[in-house]
Amino acid sequence: EEMVVSQQAANFDPQWLFSFPPETNSTNNETSTANQTDATTISEDYGGVGDIEKRFSTVLGGLQPEIQSIIRRVLDGRRRSIDDTSSSSELQTMLEFGLSPVRGLLLYGKPGCGKTALAREISRLLTDRPPKIVAAPELLDRWVGGTESAVRSLFADAEAELAVCRGDPSKSGLHVIVIDEIDAVFRQRSSSSGSGEVSRASAVNQILAKLDGVQALGNILVIGTTNRRELLDDALLRPGRLEVKIEVPLPDLEGRREILKIYFGPLRELGRLSQPLCRAIDGSSRSSEVDANEEKNGRIRSFMSDRLSWKARGSSVTMRDLASDRLTGGFSGADIEGLVRCAGSIALSRARRDGGGVDGLLITTEDVVQAIQEVNQ
């Protein structure tokens, strides 16, 4: 068996180990850099709806229908005019029409699907001011009045600026408030007289007043995220409050492919992915002859690098589609991010054993298969 492997090693073509994707040439690198720069300045210059969707997709994958709904129901009416640095012309016109923008958005769905990342991106598209992001459990206070005070403090800056603008929201900057795990505080009110329930009920009343009560603020956008929509108080979900409700689902096959490209992107640009892995990420079909060559070289690489029998690892080198249900079905965006980290750690460990260190890091299909097994544990 060693003689067979030695003969194969003599014919081994090292070119199969390395990835030379088109995006590594200088022209594409310049384009990529330009796109990144453009994405960071989107709040200063809005294009069409298609441009906004593309800019969303640079950091989020697999959420096109949800993004389209958010653009139509949340961003429109607040979008900054290209030739108006005050960012208020569109809002002012909409208010004159009697059409006020929504003040509340609920993002709900399973953990790890990108709700908080989506909330951050919405804020970045609407205003240069960093959003206030708070985990709802942090608002809870055991002292009487503490929870209510914490909720009021979230809106203090918006109230102060609106007062300076004499109550005209079109002259005020937008204040985005993101409340993660919103169900921890703003859940269904009950008739219980316990101090915890009384504080939660008071907190619900506080946020309702800021959204559409007598003290309603027109210069805010409250974004709540939750895994348990059914726990929220019904009054909070009525129109005028958290009016827009968007489910953020687990990604489907094409969504997983987009997310894989996002997280593997930097490694791919630097040539740190094998060619078979690049094709598996893209879902490219390959001829049987190419499969045979990759399988042969993959066996040798497995034997030489990991000191393992190629028979134990040979099946992984013919991976055709990393986004397929068989391999990553049911993975969330967070799972895919963890998969990439794990595969990187496996490749780095092998590179250190081979004496190359981080400079010798190259992620292969075998590394990804092992990472999938570890992530699924």
C-alpha cells in the first residue's frame, strides 16, 4: 500500500491544493475595495431599491424577501435624499401627505438567523448616529421603579433633541433603539401583584407611551428582536407600535450559499481555500475526470498531512455542494460562521504540525467535513 501511495505521490500535482479564484487579481481587488467603501457610506447616498438590497447582501445572506419588506415598510419615508444633507426632505414630504413612517419593527425567528445583525444594518442605512442596543434583561431592576427608569432612559436623547426641534421630527435626527430579547421585559401583562410583574407591566406602558401615546416620539425607530413572539404583550404588536413584524427564518439552500460566500470570502480572496472547496461553496458541477483527479490528490494529501489512511477521508474530496441539505441543511447563519471558524482551526492545526504555521494555512473539503461533524455535536 505504501508503494502505491509513493507512486501516486510522484505524480502528485500540487496545483490542486491551491485556489486561484478570479477575485484575487488586482482589478477585482480594486472593485471589491470600492464596494466596501461604498457600503460604508450608504447612509450618505441612497440609490434605488436594488442598490440598497445589494448593500444589505454584503453583510447578510439569504434574506431577500425580508429585506424587500423592510425597505418598503421601514426605510421608505426616511431615506436620505442624494442632494439633501439634512436627510429630512423625504420625511417632511411624507408628513405633509399625512403618512408618518413606522416607529416600531419586530424581528422574530429562531436563534442565530441574523436578527440583531439585520437590526444593526437597518440602523446604519438610516442614520449616521450609532444605535442604542440593549439586551432586555439588562433593563430589569429589583428595586421599585428601576425597570421603568431604565426604559425611560432609552428615549431620553430622542426626547431632548425633539424638544430642541420644537416637536418637528423632520428637523430631528433619527434615534434607533434596538431591544434584544424583548420578550424578557415586554411580555404579556397579568393581574399578578408580584413586584416583578408590576415592573414589567409598567415597562410595557412606558414603551407604548413613547411609540403612540400622548408622549409619542416621531424621531425614533424601535427594533425588537425575539425568539418567542408569542410571549409579547398583544398591545405592543398593534399598528402604531411594533407595527411591522418580520420573521427571520433559517436560510434555504441558496441562502446558505450566500452566507457561505460571505464568511469564506476573505479566505478565498487570499487563496486560502482549495479549488475543490471553492467549487463546493459555489455548487459547481464537475466532470468525473476532474473528480477522479481531486480524489487521487486528496487521498495523498490526507496521507501525507494527517498521517491517516486515505480510505478514511477519501469521500470528502468529492463534495459537490456545501450548501446542500445533506451537508448544511438546518444550519443558521451563526452555525455557518462557526463552521468556518472550526474549519480554519483544523487547517491551522495541520499547518502547524507540518511546520508551516499560519502562512501554510489552506482549508480543504476534508477540513470542512470534519468541522460539520464537530459543529453538529
